[in-house]
Amino acid sequence: MLTVAPLAVLATLYQAAELLVPIAFAILLNFLLSPVVRAFQRLHVPAAFTAATLVTGLLALVVLIFGALAEPAEQWLQEAPRSIRDLKTYSFSANQKLADIQEIAAEVTELGQSDAPAKAQSVVVRGPGMFENIVGSLPSVLTFVGIVVFLTFFLLASGDTLLRRITLCGRSWQECRRIVTIARQVRSELSRYLLTVTAINLSLGLALSGAMYLLDVPNPFLWGLMTALFNFAPYLGAVASASVLTIVGLTTFDTLAEAAMVPSALLVLTILEGQLVTPAILGRRMALSPVFIFLSVIIWGWLWGVAGALMAVPIVTIIKVICDNVPSLNPIGRFVRNEADGDRLPALR
């Protein structure tokens, strides 16, 4: 039974991803924006009005940003394959002799087959283009956005009402108090983490946009936004950004030295962010085990795709808070937490 239950949970999370991903995303947005709602409530501004303003403003900002960057992104996606083919043609001149030999062999083969009866021409059926794919996915995108927008609004507008109702699930005063403690710690730590990481990632994106502008890379803000978004997924996000920027450098510049400057700029900024900025701002209190974070990114990425990888660290934070407050789960909490330099860990003899 203990073995079947986790597998059943994983199967449910995987099969219900289309419904659970927007719900989880709305909950994280609620944690991100709830401090603003509480601040305005202290000024006697209704929570519903603040929630509607925040959700509407955030939605408008996302539409404006993606509307401005959609055309450059589509243009790059169309030109990238052609640029890569040109790069292969001009970069690997050392293989020219082999290519000449292959060309001669192909001509000999054609001469040998010239007397053979003509083959019937094959008909290639083209698949749907980019526009057809976008139109086909439009209903699911609108459903995702609708769930996120309306659920975020209702969560923000309800304030602490939902928390008070959750406390009624406790069977005793001690359990009710534990539920309140867990809920408040989750809200506090997630709000702090999401606000801090969002500010750090936006700063990283702006810094990378400035570096791309100085390097004369086309559409610098597109690559800055991409890096800021991918950086929410630890490890994998940096690898994905570096891979894309490597292709951007190779397809933009003629020399390998100039092309290497593009991913190198990301490497320098990522090292500064990961080794200096983030530890100094978040501190040891929010430190999580790198092993557990990596496993979480892999598992949630497998379950929910890119959205799961982006939400992996907040999910780990929630797990850590729950394990720290439930005595039977304390061993898991110690595994999730990152003990600096082996502090409070038993020595191995």
C-alpha cells in the first residue's frame, strides 16, 4: 500500500496536468501578489478592487510584452534554420575535399542510372505550418489563461477567508494551530522567495539585454526576457539559455570569437548572480539542498513540462515548510534543507 500510493499520486499529477498546472500557477501568483493586497487593505482599500487592478495590470503587461516581442521571435525562428545551414556551408571548409568526393560519387551514380526507367515522382504532404499550429493550440491557451486569471483574482480577493476555512480541517486545537503555522510560513517564505527571485531574474534579464545591445546582437530584449524566464528553472534554465544564445551567436557573427562572446556574457552574469547576488539576498534561511532542487526540477519537468520545471523550487519550498512543522516528516525536511558546511550533521567514521 505504501508503495502504490506514491505511484498513484504521480499518475494523477501526470494525467491531470492540463488542469493542475494553471491551478498551481494561480496559487503561486497569489503568493506573489498577496503582500500588495494586504498592504492596501491596511489603507482601507477593498481587497477585491486591489486584486482586480493587479490581475488586469499584469495581464495587460504580459500582452504588451509578448505582442512587442512576437514578431522578432517569429522572424528569428524562421531565419535560424537557414542561418545554421549557411553556417555549416561556410564554417566547415576543412571537409570540402570529402564533399567534392561525395559529389563526384553522386554524379557517377546518376550517370549509371541514366538509362534506367524514370521513377515516379514522390508526393510530399506538408504538415501544418506555424500559423496553423498556433490557431490549433489557441483554445487550450485561452483555457489556461482564463483559469489563471479568474482563480488568481478570487484567491487574492478572498484574503484570509480561505485560510480560516482551512483551519477548520483540524481535529484538535493543536492541529488547527499547526495548520495556521504551516499556512503562514508557506505564505511568508513563498512571497519572499517569489518577490526576490523575480526581481533577481528581471535584473539578470536587463543586464543580459544590455550586454546583447553592446555586442550588437539583434533583438536584445527578446534574449533578456528569455533568460529571465528560463532562470526560474535552476540548472536546466541556464543550460537552455546558453544553448539558445550559442545558436544566436553562431548565426549572427562571422567569426567564432565574436560568436563566443554571446554565451560568455550569459556565463559571466549567471555566475555573478548564482554565487554572489542570490546567496547574499536570500541568505541561508532559504537555502535548499542542490540535490533535491535538481531532482525536483527533473521530476516536475517530467510531470508538467516546462511549467513544472519553472515551479519546481516553490514546490520544494512548500514541502520544506510542511516537513519542518510535522514531526513525522522532519527527516525529509532535513534532507530538503541545505546544511552549510555539514553543520548539525553527524560525522561519518
